[in-house]
Amino acid sequence: MSDAIKTDVLIIGAGPCGLFAVFELGLLDMKAHLIDILDKVGGQCAELYPEKPIYDIPGIPTVSGQGLTDALMEQIKPFHPTFHLGEMVEKVERIGDPGFRVTTDDGKVFECKVVVIAAGGGSFQPKRPPVPGIEAYEGSSVFYSVRKMEQFRDKELLIVGGGDSALDWTLNLHPLAKRVTLLHRRDDFRAAPHSVEQMRALVASGKMDLKIGQVTELAGASGKLAGATIKHNDNSVTKIDCDTMLPFFGLTMKLGPVAEWGIELENNLVPVETSAFETSVPGIFAIGDINTYPGKLKLILCGFHEGALMAQKAHRYVYPEKRLVFQYTTSSSSLQKKLGVS
Ligand SMILES: Cc1cc2nc3c(=O)[nH]c(=O)nc-3n(C[C@H](O)[C@H](O)[C@H](O)COP(=O)(O)OP(=O)(O)OC[C@H]3O[C@@H](n4cnc5c(N)ncnc54)[C@H](O)[C@@H]3O)c2cc1C
């Protein structure tokens, strides 16, 4: 076992809420390490919708998922957080009062005063459609998320699904792609009505195709897709040419090891009190999508607020002897010094 890495606060999850927590903790002189299963920071914003706009971040009329991630990384630079990416937190044990030992699947061990669980929906994985042999095309012709739209320029796309992701990517990718076919198992969509209207207008003007049915077979070789067989609801079968398939069947959120950390859970979420977003274990906090309390909204702005209140209480565990004085960044020269702007 490696020597333990010592830090004030260990943040599990480097999504937007974990990232902003670094800022709030940093202003109060607490150092943080962050661990994330993904090989990059930004959580859902960077993994699921890097190029899509977010319109409800206070004071920022529009920003993409990746844009918000980049801005948060810039904002927390003065506090020099340390990232451990591509690692999953497996174990959280109490070793003091307060004090925790946290172990990753890579065997890394951390010792800290405070643990902040910012694990979102846990480890999220796309649901795979039940098409025989689809695994052979994953990563080369079949993709469950769109990281770079450019990748799909001039492609013959088969987009499968009837929710917002399927409709949004149909609308966003059709100007770039050679041809887009949207396939859904019935002619009734769960997506935003405006998106459905836009899609139907494109179909009516011959700019894309809509098919109703399900993929039963894929054709191709060496991971390169050449076409798909579609079974329609009247049991007729057609074949279409396509070189890329984007199935959007939703995500399975697997809570993962969080369930084994001795924290009370409620429907796979972590219940917290709302003065500091602390869990049933003193010194372990939960912020962002992973927590639950009356009135909870799974919005980034709520997770930011939770991080600010969490930091105030975390300060008591990290510096029990110090009194905390509330200060504004606008007027406090000491905060500005920490931010490197004075
Ligand atoms: C398509 C889409 C559009 C959205 N649009 C908006 C919007 O417009 N406005 C808005 O406010 N919200 C929006 N959201 C929701 C928003 O993205 C989430 O509320 C936000 O990402 C939650 O942030 P988080 O930091 O709590 O969790 P996440 O972003 O889920 O990040 C959690 C991170 O924790 C990691 N993790 C989990 N378990 C472990 C473990 N055991 N060890 C290590 N790492 C772990 C995960 O890999 C992940 O990176 C949208 C979501 C989607 C899917």
C-alpha cells in the first residue's frame, strides 16, 4: 500500500459542483484533492454535453458544458487543486474525529479531515441497445455521446431514440452530416415539442429521414459499420446504409461504491441536512446531484450554493480553533490576495 496522501479535504467527483467546491474551500484556506473515474474533469457537462449551451448559470447568459468546465478550472487555479483522474474511490473509512481514510481502485490512499461527495449520479453508463454484436462497433462506428461534432461531418448517421438527446443531436448534426436518419420505435417522442416540430419540418422538406421501428442487425466488418436492418412495427424489414450509429437510450446511473461507505441512503441518493449539506456521518458532506433534501433541484446552480455552505462547516473540522469571519471577495484584501488579484 502506498504512503497516504494528506489533505484537508478530499472531493469525490470532479463535475461542476466538485470543481466549484475547490473555490469555496480555497477562500477559507482549505486545500483539496479531487478524484474522478473519468479521464477528464467536468462530469456530465464535459462527458455528456460539452458543446451544448447551458442558459441558467447565474450571470452567464450562455455557456457550453465544456466552456463552463474550462471557466471553473480557470477560477480555481489560484488554489492549486490536485486531480487524480481515471480512478474510482472504493473505500471511505473513519480514522479519527474528524478524520477519514479514502482508498481508490488504483490503491492510492488519502487521509483527510473532511470528505465531500460530489459524485453526481455515481458512475454513469449509457444503456446499450439490444442489437447482437453491437460491441464490435463501439468506439469506431457506434457512439453513445457526442464529444466533437466535427467527427460526424459527412457521415451517414443513424440516430436512435425518442428523447431529448436523440432529437437534439439530430437537429445539431444534420447540417454537418451527409445524411441523418432518426429511428424511434414509435411515432411519438418524449423530447421537447419544439425539437420534435423542427425535426418533422426537416423530414417534410426532404432534408432528413424518419423511420419507425427497431434495429435488429448491423452489417459491416472490422468495426466499420456499413448498414443496419430495421424491423418496423408491421413486421416488415428494411435495410438502410449508414456508417455511424448514435443510440440514445438514456443512462444507467450506477451509484457504485458510495453505497458501501456507511452513509445513510435514500433511493440511491445521499440525504443531507440543508444548513451545510452534511450527511449522516459528521465530516462527510454531499453536494450536487448525488444529494437529496426537501425541494432539491438537480441544477448546477444549486450545487454551487451547496458547496458554499459546505465550506463554512468544513472549516470547523479543519480549523477547530479558528473563528471564521464572513468576507466578500469584492472588498476583502485578504481574499483578493488568495485569489492573486490584489
Ligand atoms: C443533457 C444534459 C443537459 C443538462 N443541462 C443542464 C442545464 O442546462 N442547467 C443545469 O443546471 N443543469 C443541467 N444538467 C444537469 C447538470 O449537468 C448536473 O446537475 C451537474 O452535472 C451535476 O454536477 P455534479 O458535480 O453534482 O455531478 P456530475 O456532473 O455527475 O459529476 C460527478 C462526477 O463524479 C464522478 N464519480 C462518481 N462516483 C465516483 C467515485 N466513486 N469515484 C470517483 N469519481 C466518481 C463521476 O465520474 C463524475 O465525473 C444537464 C444534464 C444533462 C445530462
